[in-house]
Amino acid sequence: LRACACRAFSKPVPLSKTGRNGLNGCVLSLAMEQRESDLAVVCRLAHEHLSDGATRNDILRRLPRDFRSGVDEIVKDIHTSIEVPPLFTTSGGTLSFVFKKLITYQTQQNHHQPPGRLQRFTSFSAREANSCDNFHAKRVVCELLKTWACCSQGAVNDESILPEEVDPYLNFLRHLMYYHDRWSSKLWGSDAFLEVMVQTIRKLESLKRDTSDARQKYLRVLEHISDASSELLDHALRVTILLVSDQHAELEQLVAKEGPMTLKFLAQPYHRHNSQFWSTDLGQVLHAALVRSDPQRFKPTGTGDTETVTAARIWTLWTDELRTPKRYEYSSPEEARQVFEQCRCCTILVGPEGKIQEKSFAAGQMLAKVLQEDSTLRELNRRVDQHIALQRAALGLPPPVQVTAIEAFLEEPGTVAAENVEAETYWHDAVQKVRDAWMAGQIEATGVAELFRGGKKVKWVEGVFEKESKSSDFPTIILDLSKAFSDLLCCHKEVMSAVRGMISEGGSKEALAAIYALRQRSTITGQLDGCMQRFMASANLLHGFYEHLFFESLETNKKLKGQTAPMQRLYFESIHACSKLRDDILTQWHKLGLQVTDDNLAEEAKRIDMTEKAAFCKLMGMPSPTLAITGGSGQLLQLPDAEKQAGTSPTQSPRSDTQGGPTAFAPRPRVEELKAGESPKESDSGDDLAEVFR
């Protein structure tokens, strides 16, 4: 080492002991850097800067942190393609530009082919001869950037990418350029590696400046809240279905075959074919809860209603197979009728308009009495009528007027509901009838685990400092969970559909206007959080009783009948995910409230386009205006006279009632239109709600 140090100067220089040690350390580092190959430099810098995003870059996972093996051994699994994916063909984003630039450079350098003899001969690797170390190092850099561009959320639109995602790759390229002596080719004048990398750095710097705009952060926060709310609903669905269900085996097979149990999957037709769970009482209530929240997405069946909503063109067969009810779905009446004729059990055919035909297996009365098919058919008719009543109640329709053949069995003469009964009452009354049947001892095919069946009374204590004793019964608690889930789903559709309508174009001003409307109505912290709290309170209450019985069964080396361990684990993970997602939504909304003021929001709300005006009015609970929005600081919205007389100032918008139903976005009073020839009046302040619309 001392000899190397002496050759670094024009003549030997005597050194003191301290100076000799310091110089020896510097020379040692310099010697180690000179022995480090080009690919080793790339691997070291990549892991130094891109380690946080390793899970998203498959090329980075293949590169070793400690470069010990040969170059050819490392790069043999890293392949290069010079084809441009369809995703980048029409995209004008920054990452699309970078990807195309890299493809052009790699095509010129033949990175998609093995290095030629001349390249191998002129490759000067410090560790291995004829390894084309420099060639593969440049190729690996290009592949790292290309893989990131394909996996990034900003592959198509720059506004979808986060600045935290750009920083690591930008720092990696900057650090890489300080090894320019390794990348500048003296023999190959056409190698424009440094030029391409510098252009990429400038593009990424511009992208970082654009994505760091504070207003774009607001848009991403709203998208994050919407996505978190959708994920919470999927977990809430699993909690509602799996908590006390006794059909885990069927649901486990469904998950193994079709994938995760989500709302998107349940919206697909025919997923209830050959199902026992969806024919039980609990399955019928859950199906009606989904229809109530979004009848256009979850099509009702057998309601006979063609005016308010188009029912699904599905024909269902309800069968009783050895005291086990099942449900089959078909897309054509011919197929359904053919299967109906071939059935060898009590069967009822139901079409989009209601019940069509029923049959029993026994041909004679004597055999029918022996098999007790009369009672079996009556029970099956009761189950089908209950399903139709729940479906109609979910749509806000009264029960069917015509009296069925099992009226005597039910001991309820058919009556026409009063016309002034609200639609919401139909839903609660239909669910209450299911609860009354459970309390009366009808525990066959309830869909509930055996320990939770029947009218069992339960007691519990609420509160920490002020304790309060409460009591109820299992049927009420179980069905309250289904109703709370339906309310949460309704609220999500009402709120997030309007938010998505506002931010669908990806503009920052639309995001700010959406935040303004949500804040004025206290929608997130009031309406949505109220529904989340009610669902979590209902789920946690039932979860407490469930765990008590679950641990007791484990202690006695028994299992909950009808439940399986995989589905129990899925339920446990989902109920804890619901709490985390709720906290995440409220935290993001609170942080957003600290970053933006009402003054800025009101100013942006005046500049929203006509395409977003309807969604904005939906969030504000106002009728959609038909006139164009005036510009500048003109007065755009005239508050109702009732509010003025009540002393409500324009800046104090009434808060929504958090105790109301999930769809309680009551329209605001009338929106006055500008008269012909009348110009908007000037207002002293542009920060209040009175300057949004007129």
C-alpha cells in the first residue's frame, strides 16, 4: 500500500506516523474502488437507494447486495425486451417517455442480444476478463428503470404517482452519474448512456416538482379515503357473513374456487347457484341488505316489480333435499323448467315476476303423508315468500298483495299495507318478521351456528367509569349486524360515488371543491363515521359473545358446529382490519383538515366545471343547478329565506344529523335562479357557502 501511495506522487515524500496511517486508509479505499466492477457498483447503489421499493422491482430482488459471484452468473436471469407495452403506446406520461427512451437506447446497443466478440475483447473488467461487465452494468440500469415504470401507479398519468416514489430512483441516478468515468465509452462513440441518463434525471426532477404540488396531495388523500372505505366494506361483508354462520364449508369452497369474498364478486350473477347458505334465513337477509344498498349493482330476484328497478332476468329453483333447502339459479326459463321437471323432491320455480309453479315428489296421497311432503312444501313456500318479501322491502315496496296458499299455516291474513307507510319501514318490518320467527322457535335452516339459535336472552355491561347493564337476545343482535352493514353500504355509495364523480378527472380544483362540500356537511366525521361506529359497535358486541362461546368450546375440546378454522381466521382478520381502516380514514381526513383552510376551499369551489356540478350538489345536499356558474367573486348561491330568518349565517352551514339513516342526505331548500337580465350581485366575502351556486 505504501508503494502505491508513493507512485501517486511525483517523488517519494516522507510522512509522519499519523499522516502515514491516514494516507494508507485513503489509498486502501481507492484501491478497493478500483477493484470493484461496474456491475458491483450498480448493485451497491441500487440496494443503497432502492431498498424500500424492493418488493415492487423484480430486477432489484435478483441483484445481490454483496457482489461475490461472477457477472455472467448474476445477469443470466435478467432478460431484455425491446417491445413497448400497450400501456405506454398511447400514454404521454413522464414514465412512458422514459421507457421509450430506454428502449431506443437498448435497441441501438443491442441489449436484447448477447454481447459480440468485439465487445468482449474490448471489455476491461477489473475482476474478470471477457465478462462484458460494462455492457451488463448499463443493461441492468435500464432494466431497473423499465421495471419501475411498468409497476408504478403513474405509468399512464403523472398525477397518480407519489413524490416519495420518484425520490429513490432520482437519487440512484444522480449517484450513478458520479461514476461517469466508468460509463463514458472511448471506443464506442455511439454509446449515449450518459446522455440518456441525464435526460432521465431531468424528466424525473420535473415529475417530482409536479407531484409535490400541495393540491395534488388533496386529490390523493380523497382517493385513499375512497379506496380505504371500499376495502372496509369488503371486510365488513366477511364479518357479517362468517361471524355466526354455520355454512363455513360451502363458503370455504367458494373462496378456494373463486377467490376472496368481496362485494365485486357478489355483484356477479349466478354466484348463488347450488347454494345452501343463500337459501337460509341469514343468507336471505344479507342478500336483501345488498339489494337495499345498491339495487342496480345487486339485482333483486322474484320481486315482480318492473317500474322502480329492473329485476335480474334470473329463474331460481328452491328445493328441499332431505330437509336441507337449496337454491339454484338459471339464465333461461327453458333450462330452469327442464331441471324443474327432473327434480325428485319438493321444488318451487320462481321467475323475475314471482312464483311460477311448485311440485312434490310423491304421486299419491298415501305416500305424500308418509313422507310428510305437505308440511315440507308449506315450509318451502314460507321460505320463498319470506325471500320475496325481503327483496321487495329492500326496494321500499310493500309485501305482495295476493295471499299465497300457505296463509293458513302462517296464520296471517293478507292485508294491504297502508299507503302512507314509509319505504324504510318495510325493510325493518321484514327483518323483524325473521326475528319473530327465530324467537318463536323456528330454528331450521336459519343459517346460524347451533349455539346462537333460538330466542336466547343475553346480558352485558357497557362503560368503563359509568357502567350500564343491558340485555337483549341473539336474534336481535345478529340481525342488527346485518342492518348496520346495509346502512354502512348505503352511506358509502351515497358519499363515495359523489366524491368519485368530483375527482374522476383528476383535477386539483375538483378535489378541493369536494373537500369543501364534505366539510360543510360534516359527511366524513358525521354521516360516514356514524355508520362505521354503529357497525363496529354491533360487530364488537356479537364478537364478545362469539369469543366467549368459542373459547369454551376449545376448552372442552369441541368445535363450533358448522364452522371451519380457515373461515374463522378469515373472520378474525377482517374484524380487526375494519377497526384499522376506520382509524386510517379518520386520520387522513383530520390531517387533510389541518393542511387546507376554508378560505382556499371556498375559492376553489367557485371554479368547478359544469361536469362536476351535479356531483358537488349531491355532496352538498342541494338540487343540481341548470344555469352556468358565474366567474369571479360574484354571488353564486342564494341561501334559503328560512335560514336567514332563523339567524343562520352563511358561513355556518347546518351539520348533518349523524343519528339519521345512511341515506339522510336531505336536499337543501330551493335554489333560486337568476332572472333574465339580472346580473349577480357583488359580495363582500368570497369565503362562505353563499358563493358556490345560484
